[in-house]
Amino acid sequence: LQLVESGGGLVQPGGSLRLSCQASGFSLDLYAIGWFRQAPGKERAGVSCISSSGDVTNDADSVKGRFNISRDNAKNTVYLQLSELKPEDTGVYYCAASANIDVGWSNCPRSLVFTEFVGWGQGTQVTVSS
């Protein structure tokens, strides 16, 4: 189970980016998918999650109203639209599939804990700077 992130880059404060998460060798539509980010010297933190059907999302308070997660199961891809970017959004962004036993793999857990997700890719760097 392997996921591949893309779409990162350098953007000015207030700008936007769209990140993509694609599956390699398996179908994404069975899994809830989470996006995480890791700033230098900090732990990997949950940003957003979307259920396997796309009906339910779960966003961190710090990104609510600015980031939007979506998925296209026909394209085997999950997206994260980043808007109104701030310097504190800088970091490496990763996507991964939920392996949470309590709520099932197709649902997003209430708390996005990186140890409960699998299939990590190399990540994509997002840098917000003027």
C-alpha cells in the first residue's frame, strides 16, 4: 500500500495550492485518507481527513475555512486545496490511509494520529514565504 503526493511549491502568503494524493497498486476507495504536515523540528500533525465515500470530512481547527479536502475515486486520487496560506502552513505534506480499528478503515477517526495511518509517501514540500 503506497501513496504518492504531489503539487507542493513555493507560494506567497494569501496564495493557494492544490495537492494531490494518488494510490499506487491498489484502490483508494476502500479507505479514509488523511493529510498530515510536518514542520521542521515538529511532529507530524493531522490536517484533514475524508471518508472513503467522500461524505464526511474532518479538519484541524487551524485550517478550517481555508483548506478543503476532496476525492475522486474514479481517478483514485484525493486532493487538498490550500487557500489563504500562512507562513505557519509551511512544511512537508503527506497523505496516508486510515488503519484505525475502532472506527474502521473507511471512516475518519475523530483525532488524526499519524501512527494510525499507513501507506506514507515521500511527501510534498509547501513553503509559504514572501
